[in-house]
Amino acid sequence: MKSKIPTLMANGLILSMLFVLLGCYYDKEEILYPELNNCTPAANPLFSADVLPILNRKCNNCHGGSSPSAGIKLDTHTEVLKYVNNGSLMGSINHLAGFSPMPKNTGKMSQCEIDKLQNWINSGKLNN
Ligand code: HEC
């Protein structure tokens, strides 16, 4: 009788190759790091669709609600403008000397998120 062991080994090999292939297929950047998905810095980002979602995700667990950190609220256009206009928003996000680095206690935001905020400022800081 012919041994079944080589066949079993061959099957095992094919199966593991399949897993490796499937594994690589799903290792897509956008799936592993979902925030890259919505981060193509448009030339004219919108406050409502681009800026506020970033602030809500990265800042407003501290700077939103009824007792915001340091009294700084970043959840409306009017409030955000104050810190854009005095330079502290971009100063703290870019970790410039003289500003508290933000988001506090975590790494810098991705360059893409920073670019979105900067492009929104450059294109007129509109409440759009
Ligand atoms: C974990 C809480 C927390 C998060 C998250 C956070 N902040 Fe802050 N932020 C603070 C505190 C507390 C201060 C007061 C200064 C200090 O303690 O460093 C502050 C201060 C600031 C200041 C004033 C800085 C200065 O030097 O004048 C700005 C502007 C600011 N935050 C913006 C942001 C932005 C924008 C984000 C998101 C990218 C963010 N913060 C995320 C807690 C936070």
C-alpha cells in the first residue's frame, strides 16, 4: 500500500502557502491604519467634513464638553478660530518651541492630518 504521508505533507504545504498569500493580501495599509483612508489632504478641506472630525478624534476627549482642558474648547468653528488666530493650535500640533505639544501625552498627529488642518487655514479658515 502506498503511504499517504507525502500527500498529507503536500496538502499541508499548499494550505500554508494559501494562508501566507491571504495574509499578505489583507495586510493593506488602509485596513491596518484606517485613518489613512480619509487622509488625502485636499487643497480645500472643509471644516465640517475634514477639520472637525480630526479634532473630535484627536483632541476633543479633552477639549470638548462642559469642562474642557485648560478652558480650551475645540468643538465649534468660533472656538477653533481663536486658537488658529493666536497661533497656538498649529504651534502645539507641530510641537513648536513655546507651545505645549498636542495631542497631550501621545505622539504627534500624522503629517497628513496636520496638512489637512494647515490647508484649511491656508484656504481661508471658513466655516464650511
Ligand atoms: C489628554 C488630554 C488632551 C488632549 C487629547 C489634547 N489636549 Fe490640548 N491641552 C490639554 C491640557 C491639559 C492643556 C494645558 C496645557 C498643558 O497641560 O500642557 C492643553 C493645551 C492646549 C493648547 C494651548 C497650548 C499652548 O501652549 O498655548 C492648545 C492650542 C491645545 N491644547 C490644542 C490641542 C489640540 C489641537 C489637540 C488635538 C490635536 C489637543 N490639544 C489634544 C489636554 C489635551
